[in-house]
Amino acid sequence: MKAIYPVKSMKSNLLSIKLALMVGLVSGCALVGPDYQRPDNDLPVQFSEQETAAETDSLITPTWWELYQDPVLNDLVAQARTNNTDIKLAVARIEEADAILREVGTTLFPRVDLNAGASRSRSSQMTGVPAFNQADPIRNNHIVQLGTSFEVDFWGKFRRARESARAQALATRYARDTVELSLSSLVASNYILLRSLDAQIRISRDSLRSREESLDLTKRRLEGGVASALDVHQAQVSVSNLRAQIAELVRQRAIVQHQLAVLTGVLDLTLVEADIKSLPMPPVPPAGLPSRLLEARPDIQRAELELVAANAQIGVARAALFPSISLTGIYGGESAELGDILKSAARIWTLGIDLDLPIFDSGARESRVEQATAQQRQALALYEQAIETAFREVNDALVTLRQSAEREEALAVSQDAAAKALQIAENRYKAGYAGYLEVLDSQRVHNDITLAYIDSRQARLAATVDLFKALGGGWRAEPPEQASNQTEPAAQPE
């Protein structure tokens, strides 16, 4: 005897079978492809340009530019981090990566679509084929249905894709941090250069006033028959050369100010003159600075996340080598009259399962696996390169900072000696014991050494900026618990 099952009961059973099959398949899914493991690196424990010492508890601070105790610099950095177009571009890329991550995440869930339509058609009565209704060959059709399709992530293809997209989304955030770090250091370096030019202009103008007084004195001595016309012409050459030097320094200052205007997004930026000596020297790096601090650099973190993303793409490519299983279903109603579409007799449904098994594709899928593997090796090389570059940059900044300090100390002694020599030469000339050529030579030496001292100060401050950038931040001298319990005292300028 043949059993007869009600349609409603059959539909319920099929839905239960579909749900059980889906749960069973998903629970038994396995991830193909390699799981990420952080590569080992052979970096020394500490940087080679530092003496061995115990580790310090210095507090790393991301707002390292505040260590220069200059409110103008703080405002410039804040404006740059808000208005700069590179920052806006990095933020837009973060938003794009987040949207991609959300899109990839939707592949782990079924997709449901609503399809509705109405049509009116007329069948031919001259074809010899019996029409649906010979009296009325015109037919109406209305349909409303819900459709769903879901590819079971049996081999982890979608989960690996989501893992890759998540890593890329995080990498864009570190890319923004890298841009902010580079931008802040660029603003600080240009600001230090601007203050160096201010100091050079001020010193050159002071020297110009002194040389103009010497020129006037020489002219009076010529009128009195004490000096020669040669002395006057030599004094005039010295004055004119210094005026040309000041004009060049003013030009350079204007260019640096324009650069700061572009970096900050304030195109009409105007900065009043100040002295570079007003900038205090930030705390020196502690001895035995551990090289593991490089892990905090945003560009290294970004490189590692891109390696994570490339590693996950190998799993996506390998999953394509295995069969894919998709579940489909349609449920709705179809009728000639719109009013009948909700009746039980108008119900329509379909349940299905699809299997896509790759058999022969001339090695296309295998080639994609090899491509993903090669891209992973490229990401690994870039990650290792980022670490090595960061290690070199820190060592370069450390040696530059140390040697700049020694150079500045030596030039300070030379500057004091040159000032005394100039005073003696001027006194000897006024007393008639020496010619004006001796005064000119002393003026030149004093001017060159003074400018060199300012340049060494700038190089030393710029080296601290490079070191902060290389480490991904600055440091404070006090321990973290002390810094949190009291406000930071203002640093005294050197």
C-alpha cells in the first residue's frame, strides 16, 4: 500500500532535514591553509649605539612633540593631524577597509531575497497548440517568493577571507598611525629648522650692525688720513656680503614657513621670529634601550598585519581546490489573480543542494595557490625589511644625537674664543697696531663659528625628532606611577 503524506508535513520535514544538514556541515567544517605564526627575528637585545645597562622604566609617550615645551609647535602638530590631506586619505582608506570587512563577513550567513512580479500575456490561437483557455487567450500571472542561497564554508574559504580582511582593516589603522608619526616628525623638523634660521638671521643682523659701525669708523679714519681706501673697500665688501647672506636666510625661512603651511593645512600661516635656544633639549635616551621597543612602531605592526592577511589568502586559494556545497531554497506563492496569491493552493517552494567539484582546469587553481604563497613570502620579506630598517634608523639617530652633542659642546668653546679674538682684533685696529684685514678675518671666523653652533643645535634637536620617529614615540624621565600622580614640571632650556 502506498503511503500518502500531507504536503505541509513534507515541507516541514524537508526544512528540518535542511537545517540539520546545514548545522552538521558547518560544525564539521575545517580550515585549510597555514595558521599564522609570528616569524622569528635575529635582532640584538639592545641597540648597538648604546652602552649596556639595565632596562629602564621610562614611560614611552606617543605625544613626544610636547617634550619640547613649545605651545606653537604643539598647535602646529595638532593642526597638521587634523587638516593634512594625507591624514584624510588614510582615514578614508580605513573606512574603505572596514566596509570590505563587513562585506566579506556577510558571506558567512545566508542571503535572503524577495522577488515579486506581475505579468499579462496572450497566447496565439493559430499555432495548433491547445491554449490554456481558447475562449480567453490572455493570461495573468502574479508571483511573490522568498529565495535564499548559502554556500557552506566547509573548507574555511570565507573564514580565511574574513581573517585576511580583518588584518587588512587593522593594517589601515596602523597605516594612519604611520602617517601621523611621519607627519608630526616632519612638522617638528621644519619647525626646528625655522627656529634655526630665525637665530641665524638675528645673529647675522647683529653682525651687520657691527660691521656697518666698522665701515663708518673706517671712513672717518680715511678722512683723518689714518686709514687707506683699501680698508674702506674691504669693509664695504664685508658689509655687502653679510647683507646678501641675510637675504638668503630670509628666503630660506619663507620657504620653510610655506612648507609648514602646507603640512598644517593653514595656507596663510605666519609665524613670528623666535630663537632656537628657547627649545629645551628633551630627555636623553636611557642606556640599554631594548630593541623590543621597535614592536610598537606602527609601520612594523602594519607590515605584520599585511603578512597575516597574505597568509590567510593561501587558505582561500587552497579552499578553491575542494568541492563547494551550496544550499538553496524558494518559498512563496503564484496565481493568476492577485487576491489568490496568499491561498494555500498558490504555494510554491523549492529546496536544493548544489555540489561544485573541480575536476580539470589546466592547473588554474593550483596556480592561484602558488601566487598566494609567493605573495605571502613577499609580505614576509617586507616585514623583515621594516624591522631591519627601523633598527638602522634608531642606531643612526642615536649616533647622530651623541655626536651632535659633542660637536655643539666643542663649537660653544670655539664661539667664545672667536668672540674674544674679534674683540682683540678690533682693539688692535683702533689702536693702530694691526691692519683692517685682521679685523675682517676675525669677523669672518666669528660669524662662521656662530652659525655653525646654531647649525649643531639644530642637528641635535633634529636627531631627537628622528629618534622619536624611529622608536614610534618619546620617553619621559619619571616612572609611570609618578607621571600619573603629578603634573609634569616644565623643562628648563639649556
